[in-house]
Amino acid sequence: MNWKHGKRAVALGMGMVLAVAAFSGCQKKREIRSGEKDLAELTWYQVGDRQKDDTMVLEAVNEYLAETIGVKLNIIKVGWGDYSQKMQVVIATEDEWDLCFTSSWTNDYLQNAQKGAFLELDELLMKKGKEMYRRIDYRFWKAARVGGKVYGVPSEKEMANCPMWVFTKEYVDKYDIPYEEIHTVEDLEPWLQLIKEKEPDVVPMYLTKDYSAPAYMDTIVDPIGIEYGDETLTVKNLFETDRMMSTLKTMRKYYEAGYINKDAALASDDKCVKRFVTKGDGQPYAELAWGKDLGYDVVVSQIMDTQITNASARGAMTAINRHSKNPEKAMELLNLINTDEYLRNLLNYGIEGVHWHKAEVPVKEAQKAEGKPYVYDRKIVLDEEKSRDYSVPYWVQGGLFNTYVTEKEPIDKWSVFKEFNDDSKAAPSFGFDFNLEPVKTEVAGFRNVLDEFGNALYTGSVDPEEYVPKLLKKLDTTGVDKVMEEMQQQVNAWKQAK
């Protein structure tokens, strides 16, 4: 699994019966307009792989949208590795499109908002998105603000950064490993050694090129940011912190001991590789999703306390093109998706009776969850064959809390997510946005340096004593000091204005 984006692999939504409207959509179906001829056509770019049944599901979606809000939707899916580059071209050439997926990790939300690619949404939200605006946690809207304005609609899901160690349960059980007590990189050592000695066919710590070592830092512009818990808001270079250097030395030690796969810096995930532990970006019940993807049970432990940052709260958003010809209809669509269970679950899972069917909740389980919000009286069962033909990243299209749960998931799953968000603490830097304009040339050079050294250092493939100085020297050449000075000035001004 590509654990950096492991959550992508899991579809957690549901669909509709074509002939009969279901759930909350039933009432809405009776109230919809008829005889709508002039439909507003909307094009929506989404990250993710094309599915065999995309056309089938979109036809059902468009039948509903035509009758409810007079919209015909065209969804263009772009693969994970190509999405950012594709959207740069789409935005630069001012192609005709209306909505796009954006985030802190692909099709960069902050940079696109700052350069004027996205439409300011504040007025439109109050006009066509008020119901959605009231439902979504205000902290998501806080993160969505750039220069005081909202440029994207957040998908309400887990809010905080929550890195986890992901252990194969078979070996945890076999050797009675106290996985819940394992948090730091250093905590892993005795168990990696044990697996190395006892299980020669197993990779003790399986890593890929997407792995990044725990940073304990809000990297506002990688690798520059502010350490978690630092109320002084001192801007630092990640690779100049004592904690990162210590972590990199430990990773090197593990690599030389044979605990880490030798191709880690270049590898893509191979699910056939037997592994004891790897790292994932987690959330409540993440082990269920990861276990489903891998085909065997896993258990998890948090690496550090959860931290809400702009980057974590911007993990999934939808923006409207500044040049859209139908911005009101685009906002109307987003509002409907985020408030209408019928439509949301159709987009998420596909068609009832084809991709899934209903499952009743056992009485005891329903009684246990009584009184909690975001609890449903039904679950769904995915069709083992057909659900493979429509499996989408569930957080790309909208929020999670009005989607139904699968048979093996608890009916209060989304209530637990809500509690997770409520209990998460905001990093001291939460709410600060760095204006890249004064140093955009310098920042653009960071990527090449990190691509050259980052993977090898994070996976222990090279000696940090030798290669960190080389990395720092190249960062100096790109103007890292100028970036840090500019960021510190902006942070200080932001702190004073709070």
C-alpha cells in the first residue's frame, strides 16, 4: 500500500435504486421540478483512477441532478501521480471547467488561491451554500480562508494530522507485541530485531518512496515550518532540528541492520511483500480500511498527539473556477452533495442493487449507539464483484458524515470521527498562511533538492552525517535563509494581529 495516501484506496459511500428514490432522497424526489430543458453543464476535475462503472453511476447522478437543480455534470478523473501537473496545465490555459479537487498535498490549494485561480466563495456561500456552511465544522472554514477569503469547500472528515504505525496483526499476536505502547521510531527497535531473527521471510519495516519520517512539525513550506507546541512560533528548517537528525540516524541504523527493505527509496508499494510494520496517515478505524486493502488484519498505534494544521484541515477540498460560467450552479451542486444523503451516497458507492444492498443493524449494536449523532439504522453490504467496478476515494466529492457505513464498520463510525475532531488540538501555527509571492522563486527550488535527497534520507538509505550537510548546502544555494526570514516576518505580523 502507498501508505502516504493509503486512505485513497477505500470507498466508503453508497448509492441508489434507479427506479425508486431511497432514504432522505425520497421526499426530495417528490418535490423536484419536472420538464427542465435547459440544464447548466458543469465540468468537475477529480483526482483518482477511472472506474469501469463511472458512466453508469454518472447517468444516475445526472438523472437526479437534472430534476433537482437543473444540472448536467461531467466528471473528469485524473490519476494520482498526474493530477497536480494536469491541473497546472488546465488552470494555466484557462480551459473551460467549473470545479476541481484541491488540497494541501495535490493541486495546491494555497498557491492556487493566492494566484487567483479559484473563485472567492464568501458571498456565494451565503447565497447558495448556507445549509452546507452551517453544517461543516467552523475550523474547516477557518483553514479554508486565505487572506480572509474562502476559496474552497472542505470535505468534512478527520481534521488533524495523525501519523500511525501500522502492524500486521498476525505477528503482533504471535509474539505478544505491546503495539499500543510503541510510538517513536526508537520504540520499534526491539521488535524489528525480533522479527528479523524469527521471521526471515518478513520485512521488519517496509517502506516506499512515499514514506516520510515523523517530523513533529508543521512544515508550512517543506522543509520550513514551526515545531508542534512551539508557542514562540519560531521558523525552523526541518533538517536543522535535533529531533529530525536523531530520527534520520535511527533510520540509518535500521537500514544497515537489515530491518528496512533495500529498495525503500525507490519502491512503490507491493502488497505481496510480507511486512511487520509500516507508517500511515491515520484516522479513527483506519486499520479497517488498511486491512481491507491489504487483505489481512492490521493494528495501529499513534506516533504522536494529533495536531490540527492548515495542511491537515485542507486535506480534501473542492474549488470553483474563477472563470466558471455557472458559479451559482456549481455552489448549488456542492451544497446538495454535502447535505443530501441520497446524492452523496450515490456518488460514493454507486447503485443500490448493483454495487451494494442494505443490511440491517443488529439490535444490540443499535442500542449501544443510541443517542449519538451520525448514527444510521442501516448498513450496506458491498457486492463482492460489482463494487470493484466502482470504488472511489470517498473524500474527494464531499464530506463523510452523511454517508452510510459498510457491514463490518460500527454504526457510530462518524460520531467517533466527530469526537476525534473535537478532541484534537490546534497547532500554534494553525490559521497562518504564508504569502509565497516575495520568495516564490526560492521556494520553487526546494522541490528539486528534496527530490534528490529526501527519500534516501527518510528511509535510511544514506548516511545523514554525510548527506544532510549536502542537502543543507543546496538549500542554501536556493535561498532558504531568505524564505525563512520572510516567513518569520509574516508569522510575527500574524501573531500580533491575532
